[in-house]
Amino acid sequence: MSDLILYIGNKNYSSWSLRPWIAMEAAGVPFTDHVIPFDFPAGNPKFKPISPTGRVPVLHHGDVRVWESLAIIEYVAELFPDAGIWPRDAGARAQARAISMEMLSGFRALRNACPMNIRRQPRAIALPEGVMDDVARIETIWKETLARSGGPFLFGAFSAADAMYAPVVNRLETYRLTQDDAVLAYIARVKAHPAWQTWQTAALAEPWIVPEDEA
């Protein structure tokens, strides 16, 4: 099998890069990551030769190119069916995909107002309309899913659904968007995961500053 190479943006800021990276890392999938930093307001021209969209993340597997976070996760899950990237139960797997798609397509107010920023010291900001509605929906998803599975993660073991919501873990804590005990406990468990710790250590060591992501 050819090596998997995941091209990503800054670990401090790139929420879409975090999603497939942490899914693969947590599942023990062997891969190499290559960071191409956001050096320009519109990204980096170095993205274009390696990604059909000119954006990251993008996975290279031999001659195969897979872009978009959820598509990368699905592709790797097919390559490694025993890695537990998705829940094994069909019903839980369907729900995990549904909430992952909801993350993929929704919560724009939260994502636009509160960029992921691993280095940022937690503090509140003035929030535009819609952000707390997004937060309330995410809290509901997490609490209902954890109640059904019994935890410690959304579907018991860490899965692709946790990976898809991983940047929100940073956002809710960094911008002080929740006071819910169950939500805060889940955030703490994700942040204690070895895969999160590895990403965080690398993010904190990065030298790059992207002003538009310093909300």
C-alpha cells in the first residue's frame, strides 16, 4: 500500500485540517503530514499544485487525491475498516455521519465569528447574531449523543464524529461560549486525548501569525 500523505495548513488555525488529522491519528492510521502555512490572506499559492481546489487539507495516496475533510475521513475508513474510525453499529454509524454532515454544512455564525486558534488565551468577545444559537444546537447534539452512548466520547470510543467537532472544542473553550458541565467535561476529555495533545504541542510551537484569525 502506498504511503498516505496529508497536506494541511497551520495547526494553530486550520480547523478543516485538524478534522482528518485527528481522526487518522486517534485511529492509529500510519500517515505523514506536511504543513503548508497560510502565508497570504487567500491561502498560499503552494496549495494549488497539490490540491485540485487550491485548498487544504488534501490527502495523497499514490495517484489518488482526496480533498475535503469528511471525504478524506471516509476514504481512510475504507482503507482501514478495522480501525474504528466510524462506530461499528449501523444505527450509531448513521447518526455519526448525520451529525458530521451537520457540522460540515452548518454553524456558520460560530465558525465565522470565532476562528479556531489553539494559542489564544480564553476570553469572551462580542458575538454577532446566530452564534449562541449554533452553540445551543452543538450542546444538544453532544449531550444527547453522550447520554445514548455512555461516553466517554460521542459514540463511546473516539470516532470520526469527535474528529469533525474537534475544532468546536477549541472554539467553545477559547471564546468562553459554554458553562454547561456535561459539555465542559466532554471538552476536557477531548483535550486530554493523546492525538489532541500531539496536535496542540505542534500548534503552540508554530511561529506564524494570521491576523484575520486573531479574533
